[in-house]
Amino acid sequence: MKVHTNRLAREKSPYLLQHAANPVDWYPWGAEAFEKARTEDKPIFLSVGYSTCHWCHVMERESFENERIAALLNQHFVPVKVDREERPDVDRIYMLFVQASTGSGGWPMSVFMTPELKPFFGGTYFPPDNRYGRPGFATVLERLAEAWANDRARIEESSAAVTVQLAGHAASGRGQGQVDAAALDAAFHVFRRNFDKRLGGFGGAPKFPRPVVHNFLLRYYRRTGNDDALQMTLTTLREMAKGGMNDQVGGGFHRYSVDERWFVPHFEKMLYDQAQLAVSYLEAYQITREETFAQTARDIFEYVLRDLTHPEGGFFSAEDADSVVDPAEPRVKGEGAFYIWSDDELARLLDARTLAVVRRHYGVERDGNVEHDPHGEFHGRNIPYRAAALRTDEEREAVAAARRVLLEARSKRVRPHLDDKVLTAWNALMISAFAKGAQVLGEERYAQAARRAMDFVLRRLFQPETATLLRRFREGEAAIPGFLDDYAFLVVALIDLYETQFETYHLELAAQLAGRMIELFEDGESGGFFSTAEDDADLILRMQDDHDGAEPSGNSMAAMGLLRLAHTTGREDFRRAAERTLECFTGRSAAMGSAMPQMLAAAGAWLDGPRQIVVAGERGETAAMLGAIRRRFLPETAVFAVDGAARETLAAVNPVFAEMKPVNGLAAAYVCENFACRLPVTEVSKLTELLQ
């Protein structure tokens, strides 16, 4: 077999490195590729994916390792490979084109464009030959090469028109408007119509976790008292936790469920899912005090600490869905092979009494428990799910012991591929989750995990002399200027970490980064934020992303972070930037609020107005009051701890802190709206009355 090495061998992205031995003459996104396209007058073939993407692996094996297809690509095109997690800016632009031109999108994303980066044809996965009702990739390449040679004028005219349309689409729905509660009500009714009352979630199969919806619905419940908003969220979280999408042995959630009952997952695990779902379960626990919610959050945290944590404290990005089926055949991989069990395996590992409990609880069948298995990957295997409740303490102890045994046995299997790059935005989400976990569950090691990760980001990915962020760290290299998501998510994480450990430095840095975010990304004319800075000449559009999907949008998080800082510091510039963002997107949020639930959560916080709780006293004396606050679901309420050492520093952030002092030598709590405070209380019972 001929061995190839292309330019991707010099890259750090695990996804790009997976293609470094392809016979395709890949280029990374950048000036070298664009200059080659212009000099040789060739169109660019852009392939976008990520390292844990199943169909990306399939297309690589079928097409990019195929010598004939590689020869077509190399002869007629300039092939460019992009990791969408490193360059979400490139992905967003061309995904907008693919969705607009084909009606759907996904990865791998395949786009053909002119040397000027204007797209003219696109799609997602292409099989190597004609199948599945799709044209074969070789056929596509031949036809497009012929069109480029013989019908150039039409292609260039079409690509120019498409680029204008994309710019118009990116700007549509923006404009100044009044923020009001009607958009929140309309979005709630959309979610209620689409809610699966029996199994939770919204819509049918496949079912994706979308924690931004939980964020909105729980805050809508808090604002309105509408119990439907609460019950939709709780039902969804309970059913998800029962299913095979929740790794019942090792903790953490897989990417999505291919069925409507959360049973058969697509097995990849993403850091951003763990972070956001942990927060959803913690907030459900705050509201209900239902221990199952707290335990699910703990299981997520244990998974992340065990399997997704960099030795220096940051968090890795993802684990693959595919894994080795048989160590003797390392090239043969199967979906979920790392996670599934035969009944015989369980019988060898567990005693008879424990095995009987495990079979009943996890729905284990002797011939396997997956009925619909079109690819035969689960034949004779079981996906553990909570098929039946545990009835006694003895059963609960048996399952806990079995989990330890199975986790140990599973650790000896070949692990799925780990995408070990550290991304600023995703780490910020996880820092926020660990900070929330420390607050709600009282676990100091969660606070330490949040602090270590923040220290990692600030040491490796922050440039203090210019107050700028980088996007990605891997193997000693930090690279790629940060995007709006990186700044907005980290601003929120710094506030969350402050409210966990009350180190004023984190609050000051949040304000510094927010100011830099405004400088780099704000649209001074219309409000809102662009995803990229103005100085990137390699992009045909500056996008203003507002869709809250698997991750919240940068604009939604920017609005929320700026509001929280305004409520903390009293700074008018932060308040106005947040308001301009909310006003900019009122048209879209009114028309399709269900696509922007995190933005609507920020709008709700703006409508409610600023709320603060200040606890004044020495650290050891304020613990009981802080515990009373943290037991309650008080979203977007700013919490401060003011002791003698911090008072002067906090007063520099906001002068009102200078007057927040203990009363008669006792720790005191001040419950405030817009820093207009009620009389301080020194008893936890009195504070509890105020919070109710």
C-alpha cells in the first residue's frame, strides 16, 4: 500500500491529522491554498468536519483514501480541509450556503467554490459511487471539473449572486425593536405544542439534547409560575437520564438518541453536552430537591474529571462514537463497541444475585436488547438503560457495586478516539458547570476543577498584554484568534467562578474581556455582535449568529454576560451593549423564538431587572447564608461575598460595596434590586423568608 503524507501532517487539529496520510493533496484553510487556486485557476473543494464525526470517517475511508478519487481532486481542484471546531466561522458561512441550497446540512460538509471563496455547489456526505439515491463523489468531481472548464461564466455569475443572497440572509430579521414578554410567551407555546408528553423532548426521532431549551423553560417557570414549563423540563431530564443515551456505567451523555425514547444513542460524547446538561440537572435539583437529578450531575462530573481532563486542568473536546470491536483487528471499528455488553460478559463479571438485579434494572436480554439494528452493530449485545426501578437498598447497593466492576472491566477495552484539543469556549461552558456544581452540591473539588481549568485557559490561551483570547490549545501550541463565542462564554464563566470562590480578580477580568469583546465584535450600527473580528480577510461574510442549537449562540451569551456584569458593576456601557443586542434580535425572536431560547432567557433577565444579594462578613461566618442562597433556583441573581479584605477591591468595581458591612459583628445579608437594598438580616431564617 502506497504511503502518502500531505500538508495536514504539520497541523495540530486531530481531525486534520486523521487526513494527513490521504493521497488527497490537502491544504489547511489559509493563504497558501487560496493563492494556489488563483495561480492555477482552479476551484477550491472545501471539506469540513470534526474528529469524532462518524460520517466524516466513512467518507475518508471510501473517498479520500481512494487513489482514483484523490487523483481527480488533485488534478482539477485545490482540496482544503477544515476542522469545524477550530474554525466555526468558516463552517457557519458555508453551512448557511449548503442549508439554503439543499434544504439540509451536516458533516462532513462538502463545498465547491471559486478561488475568491464564493460557493457554487455543496452538500454533505457523498458516497464514492452512485448509491443511497446520491450521486457518487467521483461523478460529482468529473461533472464539476467539466463545468468549470466549459461553463465558467455561468458558475461565476451564480456564485456571485449566491454570495449576495447569503449576505442578505445573514442580515435579515435584524433591526431595532422593543423587548417585551410576548416573544417569551410565543416561544413557550411552540415548545408546548412540540413536547412529547410521554417520553420527553421536543419532536420525534432522532432526539437531541438541547439544554438551551431547559434554560429558557426553567426561567420562564420562575418568571410566570407556569407549571407546564417546569414539567416539560423535568420529564425530559428524567427520561433522558433513564435511557441508553446516558452512559449508565461511566456517566456522561452521548450526543443524541436515534429513537424517540432516548434508548439507542449515537455514541460520541461532546464536552459541550456534558457542561450544559450538568447545569440543567443541577437547576432541576435546586427546584425539586430530587436526588436523582443531583446524582446525574455528579455522574457527568465524574466522567469529565476521569476521561476528559488535561493533566494541567483544561478539558478535552470529545470522544468518538466508533471504537475497536476486537483488539486483534484494530482497524475494524463499530458504533458504540466500547459501551455495549453481551449477557455472557456480564455473567462472567458478576455473581448470580447481582447479575439478576442488573439484568432487571438495565434491561439486559440474553440475546441482546436492541430490536431495530439495521447495520447489525448491536447483535447479541445490550445497551444498559433503566428499564425498571430499584426497589430496595440492597438492590441499590448491588447496582452500585456492579457499576464499579463493569467500569473497571470496560477500562481494559480499547477506548474510543479522544479529540484532545482544548477549546476556550467549550472549556468556559464546563467551568461554569463545575462552578455551579460546587455551589449547589457543596463539593469543593468541583470548585477546584473549575479554578484549575480557568487557570489553564488564562495561562495558555489568554494574552494579557492585549486582553485577547486564542481559540485552541493542543500539544503545547495555542493558536487561532478567539471568536465571539470564546469571549462571551468565558465572560460568563468568570462571573460564575467569582460567585463560587469570590476572588475579585475573576470579576475584574470578566469586565476587561467584555470590554475587549465589544471592541472586536460589536456591530456599532445595528447592535449585536459579529462572530469574527473585522480584520479577517479570508471570509466572504461577517456573520451575526443568533441560533441557540447544541450550543448557545455567541450573541445570546454576550447579552447574558453583559447584563450580569451591568448588574454587578453598574456600568452603563455594558447595560447598553446588552440592550442593543436584545433589541437587534427582537424581530427574529418574535418570529422564531424557539430557535433562540437562550436569547429569550437573556431578554427575561432584562425584563426582570437587576437583582443582587450581598453577604457581608468573614468567609467562615457567611457559609450558612451562602448555603441558603445556593439551595434555591435564583437565575441571574448576582451574589457577592464582601469581607474586610475584599471590600476595598469590590468598591473599585462598584462603589456601593463600600457600605456593605456586617451588623453588630454578625454576618449580614443584603437583598437588593438595582442596589436598592432591604434592611440587612443576620439570621438564616430571615434571609430564607426574603428569598421566598
